Amino acid sequence: MKLGRVIGRVVCTKKVDSFEGLKLLLVQPVDENRNPQGDALVAVDTIQSGPGELVYYETSKEAGRVLETTMNPADAAIMGIVDELFIDKSL
Amino acid sequence: MKLGKVIGNVVSTISVEAYKSRKILVVQPIDPTGKASGKSVLAIDAVQAGVGDIVLTLEEGNSARQIINEPGAGTVKHVVAGIVDSVNLK
């Protein structure tokens, strides 16, 4: 599970059916100091994360299960919004 | 599983089901001598680990779900599964 910042939204009209109705957000992974780390990715959002928000996301099959009822083919999904991030710099 | 050091935590009130009322730790992977090696990850705490603890981080969904077996746990993959007392290098 990684930290990321929501930097945009992706709209696809032509997509596989099982993506229907799912919100796709563009997420820039960040490290524990909130610095960008690695390439941006597209993640399914089911908790109404907003642009600019710090979130955490999970990848692979776990992402496909964010909808309680149906599986979705996504391989990355936002799992929660960060209210506070505490890092002990002395460690 | 990987050796890591807990360097922080995340407070989050809005999340998917399985992450609610769970402590989320920020873990820096370390090599056997304790030096940081690799990128930090977030993991759900299952052993009341705290910042500064050396821990075992598990990164596989099925294993995670043996530890966190509740509704919605299908979305869990990273879990802190143990607090390390000592590492004896032969």
C-alpha cells in the first residue's frame, strides 16, 4: 500500500463494461515526505477522494474488490484519504 | 515477509470498509543490519506495533486475510504481522 496525491481525473467513454460507473482518478505516488516517487497511475475511487488530496492506494487483485458486491478489473484502487501523516524523522 | 522499521503512521477517517478503525503504519524496509533499504510502504497493524519498532511486514493478500478476516478484507494486502525482538546473523 502506498501514499499518493490525486492529481486529476480520467474519463473513458469506451471501456470494458465492468468499469461502468466507476470513478477513475489520476494518482501521483509520493514517498513518506510527500515527494513524488515513480510514475502516475490511474486508480478506481469509491470514497470520493478530491483533487489534491493525499490518499493511500493498493494494487493488484485487492484493488478489484473495493466494491463489496462486484469484482472490477482495476489493478489499483484508492483505499482511504489521509487526514494526518506522522513521520518520526529521527528514525 | 520483510524486515522493516515503523517510521510513522497515518490517521484516516474516510476509507473503504476493511481499513476503518485500523491503525495504518508507515514502514521503512531495512536490511538485516538495520540499514534502510528500499521504499517505504503502508501496512495495517495487526500486532499493536508502534513507531520505532522493528517489524515483519507481510505483502500478500491471502496471507493478509488469514490475519484480518472480516467483511471487506479482500482489499487488504499489506499487514504488519510481528514485532521483532532480535535478529541473530549466523
